[in-house]
Amino acid sequence: MRWVVETARAVLDGRLPAAEGAAAVDLQHEQLADLLRRDRELVTRRECESVATTLRLLAEQVGDAAPTGPDGEGHRRLAASVGRLAVVLR
């Protein structure tokens, strides 16, 4: 999950274009979701909730940082993808 968090933060910091971050997370989503489902069974509920909260907050920040109009599409895609990963942990 560190990779997803760092990708979202890089977009927020302007170090990575949002469209590239969204594409990278989208490509890894299936693999990450399966790993998260397995991890959820191996770690405590508290740990899962903590990571899910971090991902949800990052998704909100990325979504809030999205420019209006078509320029914000990458931000919105990244926010949705990170948000879906947070749901997997709940």
C-alpha cells in the first residue's frame, strides 16, 4: 500500500501528473485488491481500518485537488481507484 500512498502524494505534490498516477494505480488495482483481501484476513481489524482510513483520506484529498473540467479527469480517476482500494479493506 505504500506504493499507492506515495503515488497519491506525488500527484498532490505536483511531482507526478495525475493521469499517470491514475493509470499506474488502475493497472495494479486487480492485483492489489486480491492482496488486500488476503492481508485483511491476516492482520487485525484495527490495522485494516487504519490503512483504509489513510487511503480514503488520500482519495478525498486527490479528488478535492482536481481542477474543474476535463483537466481534472486524472485526479478523479486516481481518487476513485484509491477509494476502491480503501473499500476492500473495510
